[in-house]
Amino acid sequence: MFVGRRTAAEAGPQRAPRFWDQVPKEILGDPNLKAAIALLQANYNVEIPMMIHRISSSGALKAAL
């Protein structure tokens, strides 16, 4: 019994890789964000600017930690 396609689908053009690690300077230099991060406990080991960049660039409507 055959499961799948009998003919190979044509491959579409490949997209350029996304550079998630490049956080914009607007996020890194935001004084309000820096002040909010300073209020967090010292044992939080997360990259807040990276998370904000990923959430905003992906167009997410909700985020949870």
C-alpha cells in the first residue's frame, strides 16, 4: 500500500536565513526597558531584549514566561 505523493512536488525558492540574534539598537538602548530589567531579581537568567525582539518580530499577540 502506497502512502504519499506519486510525483515529486517542485521545490520553491528558499528564503534567506533570518538573523534572530541581531537585536535592534532601539531595544538595547531603551532606558525604560533597562529600568524595568533592573527591577527584576538578580537570579533571573534570561535575555530580556532578545525575547522582546523575538516576540515583536514574530508578530505574536500573546507571550508567556
